[in-house]
Amino acid sequence: MDKVINEIIWISQDQSYDTKDKDKDKTITDTNKDSAKEKLENKKTGESSRKRFKDGGAAVTIRKYFEGEKNCTKVGNHSSFIPYNAFRVDHFPEPYRDTLLVDLVKVLGSLVVMLKISSVSKRRPKYFPETFLEYPKSCSSGTGRIIFSKPIWGTETQHCPCRQCAQSSRPCMKWGEIKVVTAAHVVFDVTEAESTTCVLDYDSNDCDETVKLSFLRREIIDVRNDRSTVVFVTHDIQMAYRLRDKIYEYKGLHDQPTLNIKTV
């Protein structure tokens, strides 16, 4: 089931990284090239597959998003991408044509966020672990997935712990903590996590619909498994409830025993 979802919906994590020459990231010796690639592919999930944006990956509208994909030199079919909320049953390969799977993809797509990183850690390694593939020198943007949302009602002695509230004489008494999972080569360490902004609804045609969340804390950064978990904060507690409901909906659909998926 997870394999099917990954094949269909997972969105590449890092959308841009700085190189002076696009061939530099293939500086692998001929002897080790095949084995290094194989090791890396075994470690990669759909979340950590790399892709480039000509526009730097900073666009927050679907129009700019697709324009960047059309100019991508890595894959030739980005111009035919379909927004997740426009998916229909007939868009899927025949073995996977199930309306529950369509619902699952749409809910999962609504939990995908854009991450914009404004700092670069000096601790980034030269290569991916156990390979000779060059590690991205920096990553200005990427994607992640919301995996947890916690609405919190404060008390007289407990208020929102964000930086803004810590410096305010009237801190918020209601807030939400939003946990996002991404790849470690997107958000490498606490230096990069602290400078990361989380953008929701970035694929909306209306820029005014986008929501930006601020960094609260980082929880897990696992370079070997290429996985990072970062917590963001929102003062919109109703949004925290909505995201929590979406996560419950996704888990309910994911665990459905009635998904009609044929094996091929």
C-alpha cells in the first residue's frame, strides 16, 4: 500500500540547490559510480528524490510552480503534471483505479507543504553517507509533509512559546504546533531549521491563500536515513484543528481494508 502511494503522490523534496556546473553532482569515479548510485537509491524515499527548479523553487502559485517544472532539465514530462486536487480515477494506472485511492491522494496532497530555507549550514558533508555522490551544498526550498498537528489552549502560566510571543507583553494563549517531516538534505541541522519557513497551500492560484508558519523547534535530524522532523507554530488554532482532522482522515483512508488494488 505504501509503495503504491509513494509511486503516485510523493513530491520531490529539494527543489533547488546551488551548483556552478550541473555536472558537478556526478563527480563519481567510474569504478564506484554504479555501486554508489545503487546504495543511494536504496536509501532514498519519494521524499528525498532531488529535482531542480529554474525559478529557485520560491514560487507560491501554481502558475509559477508549473513554469519552473516545464523548464526543468532533469525530467522531460513535468509539463504534464496534474495538481493533486484535480486527480481523477482515470489518471491512475489501471491496477490502481480505486476511488478510495483518489481520496487518499487528495488528502495526502493537502498535507504537503513548501519549506523555504534562508541559511546554509557549514556542517553539510561532502557526500551522501556511504556513497560518493555529492551532497547538495545548499537547498533554498523543498517540500515536506505534515504528520502531526496539536491545538493548544494556554493558561495564566503557559502561553505560546514562539519567538514573537516570548518578546510580547500580550502573548497568545491559543496556538497550534505543526510537525513536518522532510529530507535531511533539505533541512540539514538546527542552523537551517531555525531559518526555515513552512508554506501551506503554496499550489493555490491565489497568493493570498498561502499560510506561512514559523519555526518552533527541531526534533529529529537523521542524515544517514535522510530524514528531518521540524515543528512549526501557528496562532490560528482553528487551522491546527483542521490539519489534525486531515491527518486523521488520511490515516483512516490509509488503513482502509477495502482498497481495490490489483497486483501486477
